[in-house]
Amino acid sequence: MNLLDSAFDLFRKPELTLAGVAFFASFLFCIAVVLTKRWHGAFSMDTIEGIQKFHSAPTPRIGGIPILCALVIACGKSTIEVQILLAPILFAGMPAFLIGIAEDLTKQIGVVQRFLATLASGLLAWLLTDYSLSRLDIWGIDLLMQFTFFSVIFTAFAVGGVANSINIIDGFNGYASLTCTIAFIGFALIAFQVGDQELAVVSIILAACVWGFFWVNWPFGKLFMGDGGAYFLGFALAWVAVLLIERNQGASAFSALVICILPISEVLFSIFRRQVRNEHPGKADNLHFHSLLHRRYVARWFAKWPPLAMNSLVGISMGLFSLASAIMANMIYDNTLYCVITSFVFVIGYVAVFARMVRHHWCSPFGFLILKPSRSGV
């Protein structure tokens, strides 16, 4: 069965009427949040002040609430088999979601506390499901992963890393939500190809919830995902990856990496960049890939466009980059070597383009990684 046939068969499944319910519930809840902002805006608005702010008017940043409400409705209408997978995602995601919402409302929650909350979500998911990564398809490392302690700790940190990566890329209209939607659909197609029908349905429902939010967030930026939505969706994305790997031996562990390679590259390279600059890993800056794309190219090539249009162009462009990795993952999901090579090529390409935006000329990505960034760049 090829990829197109798999996609066609998956989207014909009767269970996917739930995806329609999830989409419309999410969309309508998001509209409701926007229409009622005069009541909650004093607490929920994201101001225009800040180094990572690219919007021109205060905007509600509690988009995670309608996404979660839609997911609760979809879960309640699901079959028992789907609920067994979806309900733990809802419950285990609460630490990450609640700490994110607290940050959205108070703007006073530290980076460390938020990261610990995402770790707690990973640990809670393991307690509820007894799933943790027992293989990475790396010789030698897999022996270590057979010990529960190492397996659970690695899983918690992996979940925390992905959750934080989605929060990092949530900077332009449509970027994080489109990336998550594509990633969930990518996981759904792999799950369907390996015969995991329930996980495929769960992934599509999650994608539908995010897709409903997307059309309120993009292109006009009427509602932001916020930390609550970003951390919860990042956790859900990571946990779907864990379920895919643990429930299906036919899927390489690296296929999950390929699907999530863009946000993972962003968070790892951000840590590396700040380490080189002797800065705290959690310090906010405007040197992310998407920020540089906006400053170096979009703001110059489309200088006559209004700020909102440039914001949305960057968001949709960055989000669509994930489409290539999702397609590639579905073509090579059962071949670890191909997945490793694909991941390596993507990371090198990411660093090469980043270096081009910083140096204003093409240079070796390997040389860029070992040299201290220039004052004029990063």
C-alpha cells in the first residue's frame, strides 16, 4: 500500500466523523474566546512589548483552552478503544497545560518551573499507561533502555524537550499550529500503515482540534495558542510518538524524529547558540530561525506589506517546511538508516541556512558550529 492509498483509506474511516466534531468544536470555541475578550482581556491579553513580539495589537493568548475543550468533547464521543489512548493524553497533559495557562495569565512563571511541569506530564503518562521508550534503534543504547529507570527518565526528558520545542516555534501566526497539524497527520498515516487504527484516529482527532484553532490564528492573528496550548500540544505530539514506537515494532524510532525534526532542531540549536554566547538556555531572544527569516528576507522583500501580512507569511512558510519531513517519514518509516540520514541532512541544511542568514553569505555549517557567532549576526 503506497502513501496516497493509505491516506485515502484513512480518511474514509467512519470513526473520523469525530475529527469533524473536533474541528468545529475547536473553531467555535476559539471564536467564542475572541468575541468575549473584553471580559477576560485584562488577564488573557498578550501585549506587543517584548523581544519576541511580532504582533501589532494586544491579543488573547489562551488558545489552548478551546483546543483542550474540543478534545474533551471528541474523547467523550469516541469508542472505548480510542478513549483508552486519548484519555491518558488529556489527564497526563494537565501539568504542562496548567503551568502554561498560569504563565499566559500571570506572565510570572519561570522557565525551569515550566520545564519541570512538562517532565511531570511525561512521568504521569507513563504511570497511567505503563508506556515508556524501550528502544531508540541504536545498538548498545537499546540495552540500557530495557531498564525501567533509564527508559522512564529518557522518555520524560524527551517529552519535555518536544513540549518546549513547540513553545519555542510559537512566534508567528500559523507556525506552531500548522506544524502540529502536519505532524499529527504524519503520525496518523504511519500508524495506519503499520495497522494501528486506534492511534491513527487519535492522531487525526488531535490534528482536527489544532486545525480548528489554526483558522482563527491565521492569517489575522485573532487568537494566540499561548504557553498552555503550546506545552499541551507539544506533550501530546511527543506522547503520540512514544505510542507509535512502543506499540509498533514496524515503525523505526527515528521516524518520529524525522516528523518532529524542525521543532527539535530549533530547540537544540537554541540551547547551543545560547551556550556559545554564555547566556542562560531559557533566555528569550530574537535569533530563532523564524525570527531571522522575518528580518533578513520577508521584511526586505515585502517591505510594503503591512506587519500582519508579513507575520502570517513567515508563519505559513515555516509551517509548510514540516510537510516535507512528514512525507519523507511516511515513505521511510520502517528503515532506520534512511531515517537517520534524512534527519542528518535536514539538520545540516537547517544550520547552513541559519548560517547564511547570520553571515550574509554561504559558509560551511560545520565551521559555523565550531566558531563563535559574530557580533553582527548572533
